Amino acid sequence: MLEYDMLLLRFGEISLKGRNRSRFEKVAHKHVKALLYPYPRAEIIKEYGRIYIALNGEPMAPIIAAMKNVFGVTSISPIKVAPSRLEDILRIAVDFVEQMKVAPGTRFKVSSRRVWKPFPHSTQEMNKLVSTPILNACPELKVDVHDPELDLRVEIREQGTYLFCEVIPGAGGFPLGTNGKAMLLLSGGIDSPVAGWSALRRGLEIECVHFHSYPFTSKKAEQKVIDLATVLAQFAGSIKMHLVPFTEIQTKLAQSGQENLIITLMRRSMLRIATKLAERNGALALVTGDSLGQVASQTLSSMNAIGRVTDLPLLRPLVMTDKVDIIAMAQQIGTYDLSILPYEDCCTLFVPKSPATNPNLHVLENVERSMEDLDQMISKAVEDTETIVIRPGRRIVRRESAEDQVVQENWF
Amino acid sequence: MIYFDHAATTPPYEDVAKTVAEVMVRHYGNPSSLHRLGEESAKLLDKAREVSAAALKVRPREIVFTGGATESNNLAIKGAALHYAGRGKHLITTSTEHPSVLESVKQMAVWGWEATILPVDEDGCVTAEQVREALRPDTVLVSVMHVNNETGTVQPVEEIGRLLKAAAPRVLFHVDGVQGFGKLPISLADSGIDLYSLSAHKLRGPKGVGLLYVREGLQLAPLLAGGGQEGGYRSGTENIPYIVAFSKALRLAAEGREARSTKLLRLRERLTRGLAELPELTVNSPAQGAPHIVHFSYPGMKAEALLHMLEEDGFFVSTRSACSSKRSEPSRVLLAMGKSKEVASSGIRISLGDEHEERDIDALLAALRQSVKRLQALR
């Protein structure tokens, strides 16, 4: 196996951002630094539009895996470093390609870049100088400068020459939080954590809002949502989570006599509460896991009836995504196994036999008007909301007072 | 009374027994129940899994609790073979494995599986090279024990694991770690081991509980189908008191490993030196064996005779492995090592544990000298 010395992280859209670029790069740099914390010998070298990581003996595979979580990074390349002397470059380049063990007939090309101008050979010369001994050593390669399968990059710098060809896709998107803040409506399902990840990836800072119907729902259900947010916190660094007591409102709505509309009514109240929480916390949008047509409350007609209660932009990253693709994303992110735990949450608790797929806006408004204290209850729910901060790797267990003694350390 | 049969089973830590009692009384809830009592049991199960995973330096979700190492070995071999039958129908193991491995391998023959049983050298060892030569394109699994339960022979499992990962990365590697854990270092993370069996009662935990490490990404066909506990690999209501107590024993075994090895090695050397002074006896354990097992023979003498004489003096020892000792045939393991029938029928196993000191070894040696002298007349 070829021993690599460095990693190259490339940024995509950030570099289009003109004057914001340096701010964006600073955020990405901070994110990289945080993720490299377990690898103290790894060293970050910043450059225009890219970041280099000198491994200095730290393991490459787990660092690449970690760097795939850095939003804004479009691709990653492992690099072999040669001293910037022609004979060394040639020797290591031949070795590099030989160790790739490419299939016969692979289309091949060398692309040199002379960053260090005092180097005595021009880019054109270098392409020839490097490819000649490689082709001698690996005669099965076929030169193709237009459509190469193996493009060996040779970047000549004063401190060393970087050789690389592999390009591993990164997470893409924008660095953390560089596009403002939004509230994520986080249920215990499969979709909303994926929506949250998509928002993070696109540079949104998110705060989670979760509605619970304690004591109708169990502590397990709440723990599950906290655990889901903890997974998101691995990407975000830390995440605020607002736990909204929804039991009273839910009970009130259930008594309205409009069984088919209850989900729609609940969603409307949830959006009202989330909007108030957004105002309090300086967020400018709401993010939901809605996927068009997936369930009754996600038909176009339901979305229309529900979305009207808020003035904030409603961001639905998954609105046009199929369920199978959402599941694949959830598995990738690491939320799927948690999401499928079978605890009831407030949305699954009182599911009507036939929820309305085409709710009538007038009926909804009339029902809500008939409940004089609904606004008050919404304000109270906002007042009674508990906020916790979730950090990766630190398990938060709430409502523990009665259970402190469950896990007795001396038993283990 | 001095107990020298730790390879058969170990006296549980007092704290472990206390844990079993306390948890059994207080947390009888079913971890699958939705109420608080069930939740609490589920929490204990989670914690036990975390503690066990930390002791093995693996991820909690890679731990499957079982009813003991026999079950773990059965699940590893049959579960992997059945699930990966599409890859081929060939298994590799060694001739000195524990019966729960060998019999599982033999059982697979019923479903058309072939097995290569590797012979061992005079020390009871196989080499990585032997494993490589036995590999076939349809090999699904290799199973090699870490430490032999009868002689203390140490197999080069880490070397075999690395060889397999390099030469045949799709071939699964199971290690029966029952006699090795807590005595010898083992690194599951970087030695190519996919499946690893442990038993609680060999580590001063309770009987009736064990575990199987299943490397993440692997699938097994369950032997026990049902409610889907233990990730679907092992249905049946979890035995919370035993599992919690097991995790404690496992943690203690891992934490005290180095100090324990050093001490046991010192005792073993003292014992081996003493045995060498008795010309009637031949030591069968290799010099490089595990620190807690010394196996010797008294050729020409039925092993039981010596065993019972020692018992009269208050020393509990064993004739070969406990699972086979009720049979009177010569030891399969010793025969496989090329020992004569005479040597193989007269074996005595001394296995050491935490409570032993130098004076216990000296007392045992004194009793041995006496017994050998008395038995001399019968030979």
C-alpha cells in the first residue's frame, strides 16, 4: 500500500462568493480543526481555495472519513510528497503509479503545475519528463490527454512536490452556519433528521424544536429524539434543542370533534409555536422533513393549509425526494437505526382512521376560532419550552431524578 | 482445599455474585417492556453492553450476549456458514478446538459443507501458512482458538487474521477466545478477527452467559429465532442480572490483565520447575503456552488415580478438559499433538487463578511428590 503524506481538501461554491470567501474559509477551517482534534500530529495548511492536511503519521482512512463531514468541501485527494528535485519527483511518481496497479489499457495523463517558479522545468516539459519513465515502467498505460482515467497531478512547490490522482467526493454545500439560522421541526421519524442534515450541509445553523406529549409518550421517545439530535451535533458541533410541551394543546384539539382534521390542526399549532421560537432565537426560516404526498399531512393541499400559519420561509429540503432515497441518506448520516425505534411520539399517538388529505381552510379556521384559549395555550407552550444544548459524544439523559439509582456504578 | 481447575470454571468474584443478586431482585423488568421497569432493565443492558465493548475495545453494537461460549461458537460457525452459504461451502478449523467448534463444523456436513481440519505440531500449534494453504475459493470461515483449554497452547490468531485479511479478505475469521481473554493481550480491532467468543464463567463471572463479538457489517443467521432480541441474532428475554455481572467480570479481567499475566507466569514457572524434578512426569504444555495452564502426564498411570489422590490431600485438578473428562478415551488433543496413547491417557491439567500464591504451588508440588511415590508401586 502506498503511504500518503497529506490530504488536499477542495472547496467549491465558496470560492464564488467574492468578499465572503475568507469568512467561509475561516468557518471551514474551524470545522476541520475541530474534527482533527483526536489526531494531534495532523497539521492544517491553508491556501487560497483549499486546505492541506499534513498527516505526520496520523492514520489516513479515519481522517478522510471525518473530512467527508466537513460542509463546503467538495472533494478530497490523498497526496504523496516528493522533494522538489527532478530525480526525486520522477522516482516517486513512477513508484506512485506502479503501486496503483492499474488495469491494462488505462487512459493516462500527467498534469503538472509549477507553483514554485524557480523550478528549472516548465509545466510542458514536466508533463513529458514525468510521463516518460512512468510509461517505461508501466507499458500497459495508454496516453490520452483529453479523456484520461488516471490523471496524475504534479504540483511543484518550494517545500515539496505534491503527487495525487484520487479524487474522493466530499460533503459539498456550504461551511457550517454561513447561511444563517433556521428552526428544524424534529420528530422521531426518518425524514426530519435528514432534512436537518441537508440544512446543515447547505450552511444553515439549526436549532431543533421537538413537541412531546408527556406523559402520553414515554421518556424513551424523548430520549430517542435527543439521541437523533446528538447525531446531528456530530456534524454541527453543538445543537440547541427546544422541547415543547404539547400535551394540553393536543388534548384540546382532540376534543374539537373534527377527527379527520386533527393532524392538520396539530401541525398548524406546531408551526405557530415554532415561528414564535424562531423569533425569540433569531432564526429566519423553518425547516421540515415534509416530502410531497408521503402522508396525508404532506399532500399539496395539506401543505397549503398548514403553511399559511407562518410568515417565515418554510424550507423543505426533502420535498421532492423519494422515500427510498431519504432512507439511504438517513443510513449514511447514521440516524436511520434510531429513527426506526418503535416509540410512539405525539404525531403517531392519535392518528385518525382517515386523516384529511384535502382539508378545508375555512373549517380549520372556524375550529380554531371556536377555541378561545388556543392562542393562550400556544403562548404558554412557548413559555414552558425547555431548551437544552446537545454536544456530540456527550449523552444527555433527562428526567432522571427518580432514576438516578438505576445504573449503579458498583454493579459494573 | 485449593482449587486448581480454573480452565474448567472459575470461582466468581464476590462482587459479581452480589451484583447478580441485587439486579435480579430489583430489576426483573423485561427490557422490551414499555413501562419504567422495562426501561430500567433496558438501561442496564445498554450500560452492560458499553462496559463489555470497552473491555474488548470494540463498539457496543458489535456485542451479542449469549447463553455461554458454546452458544457463541455455534452461532459464529453455523450462523456465518448459513448466512454466507452463497459464497461457498468450505470451513477450516484445527484438530484441537473445543468440541463446541468441532461439532458445529461437523454438523454443517449434514447440509453439504466440507471442512479442512488442520493438524497441529508437537506443541499443539498451527501456522498461518497452514491456513493459507488450506484456503479454497469456496472457503467461507476459518475458526481457530486463541488458547487451548487442555494444554494452554497459544495459536497465532493475530497473524492468521492479518494473513486472511491480506490474502482472502472475504473469508471470515472466528476466534474462540474463552481461555485467552484476561491472560493474553488480544486486539480485535486490527487483527482481522470478525467473530470472537467469550464465556463469563471462565472470567470469574456467572455461568450461563457469554458473548459473541460480531464485527460491524457482518450478518449471521440466528440459531434462535423469536422476538428479535440482541439485534435479531439471539432471541429470548435478556438475562439482565447475568449480563450486568458478566460485564463487571469482563472489565476486571481486562483491567487486571497485565498484572495477572505476570503473576501467573511466575507461578507457572515455579510449578514447571518443580514438575521437572519428578522424572516420572512429562510436561505437555509448550514453554510458550498461556500463563495459567500446565498440563503433564504420568505415563503408565491412569490419570484419575493421581487426580483422586490429590483430591484427598485437598487439591482439585483436572484430567484434560472438563467437557471431555468423563470419557475414558485418551485425550484427543494430546493425540493430535503426536503424543503416545500412554501419555494421552494419563494427563493432568493444573490451571491457575488469581487467588493462588507461591505457597499454594509449593504445597501442590509436595502433594504430587507424595502421590507419585505412592503410585509408583502400582505401575
